[in-house]
Amino acid sequence: MPSRSPGPSLLRDVADVVLVGVAARGLASAARRAGLRALVLDLFGDDDTRELAVEAIPLRHLAGLRIDPDDLYEQLAVHAGPGVPIVLGTGFEDMPEVVERLQKCFRLIGNGARTVAAVKDPVMLDSLLTDLGIPHPRLFAAAAPEGVTALEKRVGGSGGCHVQPARQSRGEGWYLQEHVEGRSVSALFLGNGRDARLLAFSEQWSAPTPEAPYRYGGAAGPIRLAPSMEAEIETALKSIVAATGLVGLASADLIVGPAGWSLIEINPRPGATLDVFDHPPLPPLLRLHIEACEGRLPDLPILDPEAVEAVRAAGFLYAPQAFEVWLDPLPDWMADRPATGTQIEEGEPVCTVLATGHDITDARETLARRTDHLWRELSTARRKAAE
């Protein structure tokens, strides 16, 4: 895909960091807050991504909104010099071979292929958590035992669209995990390869469809858990970091229920909760990510709702049907802003909707109202454009 770049030599001179992901607007916003000039390579090239970046280079994609590795290598070879740091966002969990090549050819700031595999391969993670005594759901090789509810997941999958209730795995590339009832919580933390620092907790929820009952919906925070539970989780994260060498900003997906907590997944990169947490009183999170990758961890307490001006929520609007974007102007509480005339297919993410509130309930209610309002406005603008 042709780029709109002014030329590789100019970009190498003006960009402090290269950000790569399926959708990298959150990283671009974090770079702006950290005072870094970012070159962004992602699949969407949304209007606000282009505004935040020195330059936004569109990447060719494969089926299922997956990054085309060949195009990525080509674009990085042109636009990223060997000394420019590269930070990876979403899209690489199931491509450790791509991460390994990036490690060899560029200055990658974040986790390498071995660490990504250690926490994203379900069998390796299950073995690690068992050895460390960390509570987690059981894995089943082919079929779930009678009376046990299980979920089928794609190895390296993200976003929840791949998760389905199942009694039996469909085979290679998929696995069965015991279903655990409870509240979905994410722990944001930093690792430096030896130790971890727990930064904050958020609540997460799904935006279910009949075909994708566990599709990611959004997150809100900060929240707090029982002090004893928080201490257990931080101890677990420290042991995982020490065992895997994990570095930088990462998150752990947890289920919290009456019987305690269970670790479901580790995401070894900056993720969607940048929109929730990359605000005062926390320092710029991309700076913390880079410093942690260099071995330095901050001395910060776990973020408390009492310490923030407002609880923040960020959720995805998915297209209920195919349409073209003709709403202009777009609301200022909307991020990942598609350009006018963009064609979006049914089920694809349209944008991120942002909201604040005095507590979790208030923030989520405001988010839900805004999401419903936005879809009505987008639908009305589409109909008027067609008249």
C-alpha cells in the first residue's frame, strides 16, 4: 500500500518513537502526552491518529484485521532507522516469529518473542502458573469433563471475538479453558524483567453478539479490590515477571468472585486501558513503559478512585450494520475517528467512546448513553447523505 510519507530521512530525523499495531491511536495519544514525536503504522489511519503523529503510515491487512508481516517489514525498512525505538501494540500476540524478526532488525522496546510466547501460549502459561501456585482456570486437551463449563479460545487471540462456549476444541490453534464465574477485572502493571509494580485496576465488560458472546466491550477505572487480594495479585505478578523476564507496560485479565480471584490471561504490551489510565495523577504511561524496559520501576501506590478527578470509561462502538461515515463534526468524546466517507462493515469497530463519572456506575451509564446517541447520529447522517 502506498504511503503518504514525506521521505524516510526526514521521518528518521523528526520521530522519537515508532508505534505499530492494529489500531495505534491510543499509543499515539500516550506518546503525545509523554512529549514524544511518533511515527505510527497501523491498519486504520484514523483522523485523530494522523493528528497525533508526525506521520501515519497505512499498513496492508490480511483477513480478520491482521497485520500483513511482509508489508510491515517493508514499511519499517523504509521509515524506521536502526536506532529509532519501536513499541508494539495489539496484533502480535499470535505472531512470535514476527516479533523475533523485529527484535533482530530493529530497536524493539518491549517484550521479545520468547517472553510473548511464554505468556501467550496457553500450555506454557498454564504450566508456569501451576509451578508458581497462581490460581487460574484449568485447560483441557480435547474435551471438557462432564459437568464442567468450558470456553474455546484461539491461541494468541485478542478482543474476545474468538471466545465461544464449547465442549470440545476444534483442533490445532485452539484450546479449551474452564469457564470461571465472576467480575472481569484487569490489572495494569509494569515489569522490568525481574520485578513488577502494580499500577491500577479496571473493570471490564463484553459487548456480546450471538456469534461472539465474549466480544470486548470496554473498561472503566480505577477500582479497588480487597487489600489482601491486591497484595496476592501483586505478588503473583512479581513472580510471573521474574520467571518470564517480562518488561514494560502490561495487563493481567482476572476473574474476581466470591471464592477469590483467578488469572485468565497476560497481555504483554500496552493496551486499551491507556484511555482510562493515561491521565494525572499517573505520570505519562509511555514514559513509564520505556523506563521499565530499561530496568527502572517507579515508586507509585496503586491508583485509588479518591485520587482521581473522575472515573473514566472507554468502550467500543461496533457497527450493527454496514454503513459509511458521513457525520461531521464528530463528537469530541469520540476517539479513533474514521475519516468522512469511510466504509465500515457490520460487526467492525467504528470508534472508541469516552466518558467520565463520579464512580464506575455513573461513568458506564454515561458511556452507554453516548454510544447509543452516536449510532443514531451516524445512522441519520448516512440516510441524509443517501437522499
